[in-house]
Amino acid sequence: MTAKPHPCTDFGATSVRFQVTPGGSTDFTCDSYHGETMSFTAGYYSVQVIVFGTFGKVLDTIEFPQTYAYGPTNLGEPLRFRIR
């Protein structure tokens, strides 16, 4: 049985960061539920998606090593974080 997803604000999450290496990072507010990163050349990148709570506390991280990015890249929908 799959647990029912909850809005991130239910767990004190405030923002989500997409860290693209090499490249940069883009932050989104937790309640936006979507976002668009900066543009970069097509290729393989290491991607981390990090959810932050109050005062910048890291609540969870999802990693996508050596991911090929070209145009709109689907990392899996929806991304589910394990916040304890």
C-alpha cells in the first residue's frame, strides 16, 4: 500500500532546490509544485533535488547521478520526499 502524499507545507518544508552539476542551482517555493531551471547545454549531469525546512534545514535529498538532460527533462513525477 502506497502512502498518501501530503503537501510539503504539512511537514514544515519551505523550498526545493534543483542542484545541477556542473551548472548551478535554482530554488522554488515549496507551494509552487513545479518550476523551470536555468538553461544549459544538453548532456549528462548529476542532479540533486533538495527540500529545505525552516531556517534552511535539509529535510531530504533525492539524487539523479549521470542524468541526460535535453529540453524538458522528466525526473519522475511526482517526486516524493521522505520527511521524518
